[in-house]
Amino acid sequence: MSKGSRTGAGSGTRPGSDTSEGSGTSGGLRRRALSAGLAVATIVVTALTIWLSVQLYEQHEADQRRQDILAAARQSALNFTSLDYRHYDRDSGNVLKGATGDFRKQFAAQTEELTKLVAQNKSVSEGQVLEAGIARSDERSARVLVVADSKVTNTAVPSGEARTYRLQLDLVLKGGRWLTSDVEFVG
């Protein structure tokens, strides 16, 4: 065998070596495309995670607001339907603590007269909230419908009388607290 035929047959390449420039460039392009794809996927997953986190936070805030509104309305209705002539100052004070606006003004204006009337009749009203539901709400205001029962005793009905109230309470958010701004008897 001649020296030239040995080099010609193998062309000076080793088995398994890649000498074509095109295939080296192709491998680099594939690596860059893969890297770019992974970067895009990472960005998409991160954006989706942030979006879902924001949605979850907003849902939690809305749920918490609904719970706070219902708790305030229930307490206000309970205070409004639970009055005892022996503790009327305290009981009417509880109503006023959860009140604001016109409702607070009206109730405060009637407190002196109501105190006398409740004392004369020895009135006791033991309220109980049966149901409460939000009719409408936003970040600063709400309307809640409440069904409450109370057992009322006084000099005219010493054995007691059951009463059912259907109330519409309007609430507003003031100083981080939900306060009753209006109460109407409905139904």
C-alpha cells in the first residue's frame, strides 16, 4: 500500500468525528433555541404564578370583606334587638358604638326618651340573629338583610312575646370598621 492511498482513504479523519461546519452550527443553533425556549417558558410560568397569586389575594380580600360586613351587621342587629331596662345605658351605648351618620344621630336623639319609656315599661328584649345575607357591597359600603327574633317582656306582657324582625342595614367602612349608617324594617 502506498503512503498516499492510506491518507486518501481515511481523509485524515477519525471515526465518529464531525468535520462538517454545517452540523457544528446546527448544534449551536439547537442549543440556543433550547435556551431561548426555556427562558420563554420560565417567563411564562413566572407571569402565570404572579397572576394567580394576585387573583388568590384579591379573592381572599373579598372573602374577608364579606365576613367582616356580615359580622358587623349581625352584631348591629343583635345590639338593636337586645335591650334591657336595667342596663339601657350600656345597651344603647352598644348600638351607638356600631352606628354612624344619620342612624347614629337619630338613635342618639331618641335615647333619653327611650330610656324613660323602657324603664317605665320594664322592657327587656333578648335578640337572636337567625340569618344575614349581603344584598350588595363594594369596598366602602354594603347593604345587608337580617332576620332576627327576640323575646320581649314588659309590664303589658310579663310572660313574654316573640317578635320577628326583618331588617335592612346599610353599612359603611369608617376607620377600618364597618358601621351601620341606616336601619329599616322591611317585609
